[in-house]
Amino acid sequence: MPISSGSGKAFEEAGEGTHIAKTPTGDFYFFAHIYGLHKSHLGDLFNPVYFHKDGYAVHGDLLVPPYPASHGCLRITVEDSKWFVNEVPLDTPILVSEKALPASR
């Protein structure tokens, strides 16, 4: 499914200063999810499924361009998030890499 990741651009976070919008890379596990709309301090998240202790998630968004554009989360379409939150169980591993992996057969 199409995703959009961290833009690499600087952004201001209220009371926290300036940050760079980067998606963390590495091996993680999904550990929490919220069904429906979740309003975070950085914007609306649809059906977030969290994989990083600092609040990074795979979540639905109305804007999923074919280039990095998020604050660091992995954006998927709202429609895809309806499937994702119901079909990807907690404790499922996720590998976040800067490079695309070859397709498996």
C-alpha cells in the first residue's frame, strides 16, 4: 500500500522547540492501536497503530503523497487504515528502512 514518511524538514512543536521530521528506522513491533480518529498535538491520526515509544505510528491520513511529507509517522490512506487497524495484530514486527526492499514472491 502507498505510504508517506518523514519529510526531513524542520518543524516547530509547541513548547518543545524545533525538530526534524524523520521516521525512525529499525526493527520494531506494533504495541498499541486506537480505533477511529485520534487528535494528537501534531494533527489528526486515523486508526493509529503505534510501533515506537516516542509516538510514531502507521496511521490513516487524508493526504498521502508519493513522497515523504509527514512529521515522522508512516501515513497510509484512511481506507487502508480501516483494514490495517483490524488486520495487523499487536506484536507484529515492522522493519522500517530508508531503502525499499525487493518484492518477495
